[in-house]
Amino acid sequence: SPHFASSLFRVIMPLPANSVAQGSAGRKWKRACLETQDALGSVSEAQEGATGELKIDVHFPKKRGEIVRTCLSESIRAMFQTCQLYDVYLIVGAHRFGAHQAVLASTGEGFKQRLRKALENPSYSGHCLEVSLQEISCPEAVTALIDFVYELREDYHVSSDAAHRDVLCLARAFGLEWLEQQALIKLTEEISVANAVERLAIFEEFGFAHLCEAVLDQFLVYGSAFQTVSNSLEIKKYPKVMQRVLLWSLRAELQERPATPPRVAKKPLLPPSKAMSQVPVNSNKRSRGKALKK
């Protein structure tokens, strides 16, 4: 019984009627109590109640180091690792990943809505539920998701940029901010000319424009690296990335061009008709002729 785990348990024995008056019966009853005491252990307290019942508290010794209370999360993790009681499968292509609906739903509203939608699907037969993740193509992303949900790993590990992209997609779909942050940390590390275009495309797809700008600013410091990225054939697959790279290239050219001093506007010359109208009228012909010559 689980009550044996407590430190004390109580034994209640009925007292025979008129045991005090009847000497032989009372002595037999006391002898039975002593035999019970020897069988169960030392008696810490014995009281005779008003109703004629003897209540005995017996100390129960604990077994140290043998009884361990298991944690709920550890039990669920052990069930997952031993493939017990799966009631949902996450499907990516030909790969199936077993899990528990209650554990997935505990992560947030994203999984709750997806599971509810799958349960309402007419094709659901009432057996194990299947959730198709059509928005991704890398099974490794689902492995990272399950590791995060069941806390199987303390670190985040994904081997390719395509898998990082799918992890971001799952994190956005199910509202898993910690998983999204871990994927972004890995994507912003060790950026080179070989993977710059693909990572810029991922940043553009998920709306991280500030990360694109930070990467391009760093590449502008090394002119040859920026030219290699802008002239690569892979960049043609991503029009938004190409547009941003061209804008950054134009901005760099404008910053390198020397500033020219502003031009001073000259006063326009007056036409001959207006110049004749501004000649002062003088009665003296000589002065008038000088004015015309001027």
C-alpha cells in the first residue's frame, strides 16, 4: 500500500466490552496487545479512548536510499525514449517521428491548434494521430524540435543551413521562441563567401532585415569578398537578396565618391532690348553717345 511510505501508521483494535470488570478477559486482551506490539515494533503511544477503543501509534522505519520519487518530466522522457504510448506521429516525407499529444500541446497554442485540426480531419480513424509537416523537407529539423520539447539535449545542434531554415519555419509555426533564437545564433556564426547568399536568403525570408544589413556591412569592409558575393550565380535565385546587394553596392559607391564644391550661379546677361531701355535719357548728344557706347 502507498500509505506504508509515511513515517507512522495507526492500528486500531476494538476493546472487549466490560474488559476492566472481567479480569481474565482483560488479561487476554492485554496479552494480545503485547503480541501485536512485538510483531509490529515499539509502541510510542497507547491511549484508551472514551468509546472503548485502544489507539496505538507504531514507528515505521524508513528505508534510506531505496525509495526514490520519480519526476514527471523524467518519466515522460523515459516513455519517449522507450517508444511507449505514442499517440501522434509527425510526418516529413517518408520519415515518421512518434510523440505524445499532451507533451506537444504543452508547448503552446501553435501545437494545440495543429493537433485540433488533425483531430477534426475526416480522414482521422480514431487510432494514432498523424500530423504532416508539409512546410519543411529536412527530417533533422523535426529531430531538433523533439529534442527541444522533451529536453533531450542541453545544446542545439543542426548540421546544414537548410535544416536551420526548417527549424525556423517550425519555430514560427508553433511559437517556439527559444528554438528560433538558437537557430538564429547558429546562422549568424561563421558566415563566409560560400554560405553568405543562402544565409542572406534565409534572413530575408523570415524578415530579419537588420541581420542582412549587418552581414553586408561587414562584407563591404573587404571589397573583394563583397564583389564575389554580388557576382555569384547563386544570388540570381533570390531576387530580394540581389536587390539588397545592389542597393548596398550603390551606397558604397556614393560614399567613396569625393564631394564636389557647389557651383555659384552667375547673373544672366540682359538682352539688347532691355539694355537699351536702361540707358539714361540725356539732352546732350555727346553724353548720350557715350552712354550708348557704354
